[in-house]
Amino acid sequence: MSETAVFARELPADAGAPAAGAVKARGSLDKEIVRRIIRSHIQETKECYERELVQKPGLGGRIQVRFTINAVGQVVLSALQSSTMDNARVENCIVQAVRRWPFPKLLHGGFVTISYPFVLMPAGSGASAAPAKPAP
């Protein structure tokens, strides 16, 4: 399988769209916990990407996923927010993978909504990706 570069960097708070790895959360779940859990499952997103990379060697881009976690830590909604990947197989695979990830119980109950961008590029291609287009 090809080598994949998955980028995780953050922009300053006053920058425009979040860069890969920047967690935007509404609700009561610590952003560092969210980052840790996503990092522990990053191989799943790479596998989604690498399956298609074999067929399309230049494939790359940014996939922004929005997901909602309930009070017991279960992802109850996961959806494509935007993408520059333009590959439904990779996008859907990542959205489905996120839906399976367990999170800790929320301290004050309720729900938390997370928006998280994944930047996936073939190794050696550089880290920049075009601005993401909203999902249809």
C-alpha cells in the first residue's frame, strides 16, 4: 500500500477555516480528549483513503466531518460537512468510521457537536489542500 501523509495542525484562533486537527466543539467535552480519541483512530481514516489511493494515485484533499456525541459517549450522528477530496467512497468511509468511535460520557449530560477536518495527501505531495466545498 502507498504511504499516506495525514496532517494535523492548528491555525491561530483569528484565522479563517480550521486546519486539519483543529477541533471545533459545542457542548461539554474537553477538546484535548476529542483530539486524543481521534488520533487513536486515525489509522481507520487512513485505511479509507489508502484503499482509493491505490486506484487514484494523485487523490488527496480535506474532508470535514461534523458529528454529535450523546451523554453516554456514543456518536449518534456523523455527516460530511465539506470536502475537497471529491471521492464519495473515501468521504463515506470516514463518516462511517467516525460513527463507530467511542467517547467518554459527557460530564453534564446532553449532546456535544464536533467539527473535525482530516487532510489526506499522498506522501511527498505537500500539506496544503484547497478550501473545502460544502457537502451537497
